[in-house]
Amino acid sequence: MTEPAQAKVDMEKLVSLCRRRGFIFPSSEIYGGLSSCWDYGPLGVELKRNVKDAWWRAVVQQRDDMVGLDSSILMHPQVWRASGHVEGFSDPLVECKGCHLRWRSDELEGDKCPECGGELTEPRLFNLMFKTFIGPVEDEASVVYLRPETAQGIFVNFENVLNTTRKRLPFGIAQTGKSFRNEVTTGNFIFRSREFEQMEIEYFVKPGTDKQWFEYWVEERLNWYASLGIKRENLKLRPHAKEELAHYARECSDINYLFPMGWAELEGIANRGDFDLVQHAASSGKGLSYYDEEAKEHIVPYIIEPSAGVDRTFLAVLCDAYDEDEAEGEKRVLLHLHPDLAPIKAAVLPLSRKEHLASFAQEIYADLRQQWMVQYDDAQSIGRRYRRQDEIGTPFCVTVDFESLEDKQVTIRERDSLRQIRVPIESLKSTLAAKLAGEDLFVLPEGGKIWKE
Amino acid sequence: MTEPAQAKVDMEKLVSLCRRRGFIFPSSEIYGGLSSCWDYGPLGVELKRNVKDAWWRAVVQQRDDMVGLDSSILMHPQVWRASGHVEGFSDPLVECKGCHLRWRSDELEGDKCPECGGELTEPRLFNLMFKTFIGPVEDEASVVYLRPETAQGIFVNFENVLNTTRKRLPFGIAQTGKSFRNEVTTGNFIFRSREFEQMEIEYFVKPGTDKQWFEYWVEERLNWYASLGIKRENLKLRPHAKEELAHYARECSDINYLFPMGWAELEGIANRGDFDLVQHAASSGKGLSYYDEEAKEHIVPYIIEPSAGVDRTFLAVLCDAYDEDEAEGEKRVLLHLHPDLAPIKAAVLPLSRKEHLASFAQEIYADLRQQWMVQYDDAQSIGRRYRRQDEIGTPFCVTVDFESLEDKQVTIRERDSLRQIRVPIESLKSTLAAKLAGEDLFVLPEGGKIWKE
């Protein structure tokens, strides 16, 4: 976060847009909120679903070497002992003897409280796992943890997946899901919160091929962000130095994004070696290995882990899409969202609320809704309605006017280019489908014409 | 659960199929499992995603009067005091003084331990909410709960959604997500577990119209299950008697399904009146109301709540789809899954592993995978491969034979009817798309012919 580069939008503007348009609300807001927990509103939930679906499509559906998984948040406590989390997943915490605020001592520059200058206690290690109790008695025997990462659910299912899918190396297991970390310091909107969602891949390879697969995945993941329209200059690879590698990692690179507060981690890609399978094999007494048909021997695969945050990707997508320009004679805020990610794919806008036009437009709306998330808006001027859709990243507006009643044609307006095209209603769906799939707007459907440029 | 009717499949068979084919594994199985937690395997995660997507499409995307939400699992503790959960969400628990097993006293028939006949303690109330601690100090001030239902996240966001979407009554808010209940008694596979996933709608209506909307939603939800192919005779409505209504409910009906263990709740539909908004308004000091433009007054909407379980729907879908018959001269197990729900939409099966045929078939596979979840299987006889796909509910198999190399045609085999049709490769995708959308297999594409009946 020491680079001079600047993001295009500041966090305040983004938070305000998210709040105002229903992307993200503070959790339990009527009760004053809950520290660093967030709720995704009507538009946010769609964008978040689209991010996760795009990831799933790219890493599970479209690949031959990957399968999905959905493991539970509550796991056997032994999992977290074997993984090293019970012992070592902690931050050093200090408390001010004067004002009693708490701080992470490894993030402090001096040895006095940054708030009041008071004296600090000696640091003590504070485990970041949330704990709870299964069953009616709160004793040590029934302690379980909320998972701090989804990855362990994949490792402990390695054999189950291998036996039921008969996959051969190299292959991967992918999952999305909530994780929880009782962070001492949170903040930067949804960037670091105590409850968050992950998209994790554990990719199992033959030892010796791990270095090349590590590099493959770094490239692959960078390409994925670019495929969602994120500008390459806002992404930067940060390889970890040897001394900062986690205990389980042989090599690690972060994909950083230029957020409003500076460059920060979007995804981490690690070569975990055989650490996880060896640990769980030793701890469970099960032989977690793979029979190599060629070499006729059991081997313990190495693991490459591309681990991304859903909330961080959401934030990066919004930052990257944010723009301000002039359109149709007015200033506008707009989100250049990739059509796959846009919460609303099209808006149907009747030029008037008059009964016969409204019912005609409603029919078109009802038909499009069968296939996509679509909005209907008949409030205020057409310009105001375009502005509202631009601001939430809707790629296409479908305007229905009085001429539409006669010629059975409607106007499609494109968010980014502002160009308009008039198409027969019977080809509206196929035209929108083609455009949402990235085809050029100006390949005219039969009977269509460019309206204005 | 007192009816004589019998489900077609017993639970043991279903659990075994789920385990063997990778639908569901016991959580943390290498560590002996974690009581009543389950992991969804490669096929299970796809089926579960399909169930949730089908629900979202029907209740959010395709409706004009509904929006989505994704609120956090950790909420302000005051939410659960206002809702009545801290005070009243508990079961009466007794412990055997002899063997120390614990029971729900309201489920016991006698007053002796069912296990050893020992004497039982007096019942004490045991709260079903899991609790944990935010921040580094475990004291009462920092206690938070894992939500026992997603509904409260909707109620506390009522105003946020109203203000950002400008919806008018009647309208609904829908969300899916994990909930947690520290149940004393769990069991029946994924039917009752401590971590589970919900699909909840809170539908806000004008007081006085609540009875008609309650009836509307009962009908609508029954139709939804039928639309997924669940047989109507396995669904039964069970209206609650006055004396069994929850304290917040004016009326309630369960949609019960004939599970292997008997009739049990799949979904509950409740008329909650104004209970929730009144409680949260009083507790938060915010005026949670709606301005009625016609009557020119603020009103507190009534709420109709159709609340379904993802895991229970998953289980019902599997039970309902399970079948055994004879096919192609062999006994087979098959799942008559609706194409929208089937984890794998099609399997590509080359008749031989010979290089030129294999690469030809792989090309077809790679192309289909861009659009759908598809498997490639070249192991063992074609009969064995059909059996494997039937058992996981794959609606279509695409067989590639040596003639395909010459005539550029492949055979599509339909899971349920066993009919086969031969189609040109260039119309394979459109044919599959039409069939997956429910069109008749025997509307032949150009150049296609029925192979055998």
C-alpha cells in the first residue's frame, strides 16, 4: 500500500452509492449496526451471485479437471488442531492501560496508545477463530469453531472425492462459502470483515510438477479477473519473499488490486506442498494418498491453492466499473459492469404511463423477466430513468414509445456507447441475448436500424 | 407421521447412494464425523445449487413483486431479544441420572430414560441458539448468536429495501442462506441437522388482505414443488390447529412430504401478522411502517412467510426421483430428476478409447461443457456407463461411435424413455437445449431420425 497510484473512485463515494441504491447495507442497521458485518441488498445480492456464478462456470463447469464441493461451516475440532489453526492462527493483542482500546501490536509503530498516548499491556496471542459449543453443556469437550477458511473442508474430503469421481492427477476441488475470523482490526468497507465469503480451489498435482502448475494458476486467475472486465493496470502480482511465507507454503503470490485505499490483496495463490494431506493423515490415522498407476506407487500430491474473496472481488468489480461522464447533455455516474455481472440486464421504460402503452410495455417486461433479471421503470423523465439505470450498471434500456404500438418495434439503448438501435419486438430477446453474450450491437438483426449515434 | 403411506425408497438405500456417488458425505469423516453435519460432494453441490437457483428464478427473477437479499449470519444480539429468541427459543431438556444421556422431555412418552430406564432430572429449558463472542474477551457484552433463521435479517432491512427499491405493497423479500440450531435431537440424514440452509420469503401485505395472500402462497408453493417434478400424491397440506400456533402466527400450514420416515415438514407457510415489524420498531425505536398513498396514512404491513429448507427439498427431490426398473436387459437404479435439477445434464460416451474416436468425442465434450455441466466417460462397457448416468439422474447420454466419424452424427439417449435419436453434431447443442427445456424428444431436428424405440 505504498504506491503512489490512485484508484479512480474514493471509498466514501462507493459506500454512499452502495447504500443509496441497495447494493450493501450495514448489518442490523436499525440497532446501530454490528461492527464490520454487512448485508447485501436487492442489487448487491444479484451482483454477488453473478460473481460467484462466473467463478463456478470458469473453474468448475468449463473445466474437465475440477469438481465442486460444499462442506459445512462447523467441522470436527481436530481438523483445526491438525491444520495448525488452534495453535497458531492468532494475532498479538495489546490493550491501552489508560483508555482500554485494543490494538494489534504488530501493526503499531510506537509503543504508546495511538489514541491517547497511554501505556500498553504486554502483547498476548489472541486466536482469530470464533468458537461455539455443540450440545447443551458449555465445556471444553463440546467446543467447535466457525471455520476461518473453506480450504480444510476440501482437504479432509480428498479421499471421498477421489473415490467417488475417479479423477486422476492433476485435478482440483473448488468451493465457495462463508468463513469467519475474529479480526482485531477490520475496516475498509467490505474489504476486511469478520464474516466473509471465499472462493477456493485446491488443485492436486504430482510433486515435481508443482512449480509449473503454480505458474499456470497465477496466469489463469489473472486472466479470469481480466475476463470480467477488470483493467489489467489495476492488477499487480506480488510474490511473497521467502521470509514472509506462511509455514505451510513453499511459494506464494498475491494478486493485488488498486483499491481506493491502495494496492491490497484480492486473491492469494500458494504452493502448499504436501503439508495439508500429511498433517491430516498423521492426525486422523487415515492414509491420504493417491495411487500413481504409472509409477505403481502411492504418492502424496502437492497442492496449489488459488484462494479468492467474494466480497473483495465484488468491491474490486465496483471500483473498476465506477465512472463519471456526460451523457445526453447531463452529468452521470455509471458502472461499466460486464454484462455477466450486472445485477439488472435490461430495463423496460415506457415513454408514458398511459394505459394502452403501459400494458404493452408490461407484456414485454413479463416476457424478458422469464429469462433475465429485468426492471420496469415508469417514474419521472426518460433522462432520469436512464441515469438511474446507468448508475447501477444496467447494460441495456428498452424504450417503448407510442410508435411501438404501431410498428411493433422498440428502442434498445446501450449504456456505454449511448447508441440506440430500433428492433422488432419479435427479435428483442435474441438481440438482447446476443448483446449480453458480447456480440457487437451494430450487427443489425433483420429489420433493425441504428437510431442515432 | 402416523399415516400408513410408504415412501418408495428407504433411507438406508438413499444414504448409501448419496455416499457412493458423491452426493453427500458425513462432515469431517476422517475424524469420525461431526454429529449431524454433512458435506455436499461433487454431485450434491450441483443438485443443491440447482434447487436454490430454481427457487430464486421462480420467486425473485420471474416476479415483479419480489427482490432478493443476503444478510449476514452474525447479527446484533438485540435482534434476537426483540424477536423473542433469547427468551423463548428453547427445548425442555432432561438428563438420565443413570447413563447421563439427554432427551427432549416433550418428546418422551414415559418418565424413565428410554435407553436404560433410569431416573430423569427435572426438565430445564435449553436455548437452541449457538452463541459465540465478537472481540477478544469472552464476556456477556460481546456475545453474538449464529442466526437460527434467515427471516430476521429481512425484517430488520424492511426500511432499507423499501427506501432503495420504492416497491409498493404487496411485495416480498427473498433470501437463501445458512442457519444454525443447537438441536437436542437430530437425525434422519439431512432432514434435521444443526447447520442447515433456508429459502425464506417475507411477503408484506396490507392488513385485511393477509388471509387471501396466505392462501395464494400456500397454492403457489405447492405448485412450485410440482413444477420440479415432485408427485402431488407425496405432498400434503397440514394446517396448524389454533393451539399449536407459534406465538407470532395468526395462521400456519405446513407442506408435508412423504419421506422414508413418514410425512414430515418440507416448508411452513405462516401469517405472522404485524408481530415482527411491531417488535423491531419498539425495540429499535425506529418507525417501521409503510406510507399508504391511497389512505394517506402510515400502516404496519402484515407478513406472509413461506419458509422452505434447502436440505429438505434436496432430500425430497431425491426420494421422489428414486426408482428401480429394468433397462436394456439389466436391472437399474435411476433418478427421474427434472432436467433443471439434474447435476449433470449430459454425458459424452465414446464407444471406444481409440485415439481418433476419443479426440473426436473430446471435442464434442469440450463444446457442450461451455454451456452445461457435462461428464465424459470412457470406462467399461456402454451398458455400465448408461447405468452410472441413470443412477445420478443424467437426462441425456450422447454416444459417439465409429459411424459418427463418417456421418458426423451422434446418438442421444433419453434416461426415462430409453429412446434414442440420431442427430447431426451441428444441431446437438440446440437439440439438447430444447430437450432440457422440456420439449418433446421426438420433434426431430432437421436430419435427425429415431434410432430405436
